[in-house]
Amino acid sequence: MVSLNLGPASGEKSGDNEYDVIIIGGGPAGASAAIYTARAGHSTLVIDKGLTAGALGLTHKIANYPGVKDEVTGAELLQTMREQAESFGAQFVQDRVLNVDLNGSPKAIFTSGGTYAARAVVLATGAMGRAKGVTGEEEFLGRGVSYCATCDAAFFRGLEVAVAGNNDEALEEALHLARFASRVHLLVQTPELKADPALIDEVEKTPVITIHASTRLREIVGDQMVTGVRIAPREGPEAVLPVRGAFVYLQGNRPITDFLQGQIPTKDGGCVVVDQDYQTPISGVFAVGDLLCTHVKQAVVAAADGVIAAMAIDRHLSGRAALRPDWA
């Protein structure tokens, strides 16, 4: 038996923020992994940005998921998965992972809301990152450009800011900024907001938030600091909004691994390197779903990845010196 020297036995938390398994990302891969690890008796925490922060949550209609006869939205399917995981004891927290320490024992996860520890970690953050940013985004990062309103909102007290995005995360951040900024310009590429209905209702009722529908963020401009954002409405000429902060929550198709800070090796395109059990080169750290770039991007495939990784984690936490297929 391999000693992990982590105190309580598997399934028992040794502190309020200590778990057997922490899963970063609550999409189909992460939620499915949580179902299996929690059902196996391992204390499980899923840290996720929100129900519609990922690709599945934003999907309008799904009609080909096995076992689901009627058409459902991605958010509805994902909510069902989460409820099933919760029924086995998994916990979900909406938070942003800022960075991690995966080489320690236990492994540490640092979020906007606090620090968590785990014996095993599953990376399931998906592939909605962007290979190329908006013009001016990289130049003014840390000088008006931010990806975390919870971290930086207080610096913009009494100033106008822009938030670019159309999901739970963007709306949550806009609401947080509304407590500090004099005006929050919410830039939405589509004609309507696509997020949790309760969030949409709250945003629409917040006086300091101005919604710019059907509007793209073209450029972030400034001198030493951000002084404005160039926007392109679908109808009408481009214009520059005079803002001092630009909070960007746009999405693409690149694996989201920035929070790893190079601790996990990646291949071309940012794809995470794993073995047959979806374990990365760091023992006890697994990666699943669209982080791998190795298969068709379908919810059912991502869910299968989560299950395989969860079964490998169960073997890992049981102290087996090596992971091996169940049929070996």
C-alpha cells in the first residue's frame, strides 16, 4: 500500500477545504468524473465558473445524447449531470481558479474565494480559450485589461469599464463591477443575452449596466493605461467607448490551460499530454475532455473521458503502485 501521508482515509475530509478529489471544470467530463469519484466514496469538489461558462452549457439544442430521448438544451443536460453527482455527495462551487501547485502533496488549488487541497486533481476546463486576443488586449494586460473582476474591481471605483462576453461568468463579473464602477458597458455579440435567466434578469435591472447587444469588441486602446474600447455594432458605425477598464470573457477553441502556468506539458495547440488512463506526467493529476484534442468534440465522448479518469483515480487513491486497465 502506497502511503500518501495525507491524514484521513479516502472519503474523509481533513479540513473544510481538503478533499480526496478536486475537479476543475464542471462540464460533461468534469461532472461525469464527479459522479464516479463521489459514488466510490471519495470526497469530491468541482470548481466551475458557471453552468453556461463552457461549450455544452452554451449549446442551444441537443438531440443525440444517449439515454436522453427528447431535445434538451446543453444547460439542462449539464444540470441533470450535476444533480446526479450531488446525489452521491459531490460538491459544486462556482469560483475562478487563479493558479495551482500540482507538484506538492497534497496538491493546492488557489481560487478567488480561497485555497483548496486535494489528493488527486482532474483538469476538465475544456477548449474555449483563445489563441489570439483582441488588439490591445495583451499590450494593456495589467494596465486596465483584466480577466477577474473579483480581483480588480476595486481599482475601478467611480470609473467606467467594459465587459466583453455573453455567459454566466461575464454577467457575474459585470454585476460585481457594478458595485464599484460608475458605468459598466456589457458588450454582447448576439442580439440577446445567453446565460442563467436569473442572472439576465438581475443584469437587466441593474441601473449602472448598459447592455450593447449585437456588438463586437474590436480593439482596446490607450496610452500607458486603457482609455477606451473600440466597438463595432452590427448596425451602425464603429465607435470608441471611453472606459478605464476592459474585462474580457470571450471564448475560442484553444484548451484552457493558462492557470497551470506550465506545470503540465502540452503539445502543439496547447493540448495536454496524458497516458491511457488520462493521467498527466504528474502523478495524481488527470486531464479529460477537450483539453486533450484527441477526439471528436462531443459531450458523450467527454463524459466517457471523465469516467475513465475517475476509475483510474479510484485505483490511485486505493494505493496501487501502478494504474492498469480493469480487464488486465
